[in-house]
Amino acid sequence: MKKILIVDDLHPAFKLEAEGMGFEVDDLPLIKKAEVLEILKDYEGLAIRTKFRVDAEVLAAAPKLKFVARAGAGMDNIDVDIAEAKGIKLINAPEGNADAVGEHTLGMLLSLMNNFRKADTEIRNGIWDREGNRGYELMGKTVGIIGYGHMGQAFAKRLAGFGVKVIAYDKYKTRFTDDYASEASMEEIVKYCDVLSLHIPLTRETKQMVDEEYLRHFRRPIFFLNAARGEIVNTKAVLNAINSGQILGAGLDVLEKEKFPTLGEADFYEALKNHPKVLLTPHVGGWTFDSYRKISEVLARKLKNLEI
Ligand SMILES: O=C(O)C(=O)COP(=O)(O)O
């Protein structure tokens, strides 16, 4: 019987359905990497989320491995080149958390435009400031989306009805299959957008893509949203752009370093977290009660269609 090892917290639907397909499934969400290295030689399948890195060492310890199932979207924690060279199939489940990301991104945008966090904090501290909390409307604005895959499309779909023009750039996709956004070049996005939202994977190419130089080219002040990966963005450059007025507000669901800073970076994070124009969430854009289940179901469906 073929065996699958689950090394993170997945909704039980995946295990249940995989067992129904005849796999033997070991669900060990708290397992440490050293233990995985010891036992992985017996498994044909490995199911992960973000925190487990499928690197050269892991792949070398897995002679029978036929597939890695990524419960979620991003593949940046998998050494894709080595895995593919070994003929290991990779499946992921962006369809399972795209709705969550679309809603979360819109939520961050509306919150920033209407000062929800700042106003709420002020009132709790006895401050009643209407002028300082005057908001912006989405109506009539242009929203630029970089990356028009499942996540970018989910965000664009939710913007329909707000009276905005949505323009999107996708390096790998032309002739979009929906009407929620019109195709644009990178230059057009930089030129016309009032809101910029990233929905691209972290790759060698996108790492630190949004830096000081990139942000200088925008023609108008923008609201900036990142629910993709923190390392795509140079956070210091975003802070500087907020302070210069180039960025009116930044919604960051992901930070350059996941979780809290190490000591040397503390000052910089202090500035970020105390900034009234910054809204932070702990990488939960795609992490809802609903997506927890949907991700597992999508992954199981893809496993069923996998030829191994
Ligand atoms: O689906 C993705 O790419 C995510 O970022 C979700 O992260 P997670 O696997 O829930 O830690």
C-alpha cells in the first residue's frame, strides 16, 4: 500500500479521502524535520503547508517519493528544480484559499481607506477626531493587480460593484478568461493605479521586486497591499514611501521575515508596527475556517487525478 506522510495541520478531509483512494496516511502535524528525515524513505507522498521546507536534504532522504501535496498556494518552500529533476509531482490548492485571500485583501483595503484601525484605537483612548480620520472612496479609482492567478482574480472579482477600474499584469497569462480586470503592462500599472495589490509567488525574480527604485515610478500616491509573500517587498522602502506620502497606507498580511523580528531588526519593526498608516495581519489572508476545509478537499481531488 502506498503511504503518505502529513507533516502539518491539514483538515481531516484530505486524510479521509486519500485513505478512500487506498493510501495509508500518517498524520503527524507536530513532527520535527529530523524525524521526517529518518522516516521519509518509506513514503510515496508528502503533504505540507508553508512551514515545512522541502529542500535538497529532504528530497535526498526520500527515494520512494512520487509527489508533494502543498496544502495552499505558494511553492516557495519546495526546491522545485530538484523535485522536478527527480520526477516528483507537485500539486497545490490555490483554489481552496483564493476566496479567503480575495476577501482579506479587500478587507485590508477598505480598512486602510477608512482608517478603521486608527480611529478605533483613538476612540478607545478618548480621542474623537473626525478630520484626522477622513477617508478615501474606492469609487472612480484604478486598482492595479500584479499576478492574475487564482488570488488576483479572486480580489478583482470582489471589486466588481465598487465602481473601480481594475487593471492587471500577469507575466504568464494573456487574454484573461474573466471580465473583472483588463490586461495591462507593468508600466501602465505604475502609471495609472491608485491601489497596488501583489498576488505573485516568491521566486528569484520577484524577491525584493518592490523596492525604493520601483516605488519611485508611481505617478500617484497609492494604497499598497501585500497578501502574497513578505520577501517580495523591501519593507524599509515601503516605510520610507509612506513617510514621503508616496504610499497612503499599506496593508501587509506577510512580512519580510515571518513572525517577529530578531533583536537587530527591532527598531525597524517598531517603526512599522507603530505606524498609523500600516495595517498588519499574521499571514492569515488565506487562512479561514472555510479555506481550512476547502484546501484539503481540493488537494484530495488533485491527488485522485495524479498519475503516479
Ligand atoms: O497558500 C499559501 O501560499 C499560504 O501562504 C498559506 O500559508 P499556510 O500554508 O497556511 O501557512
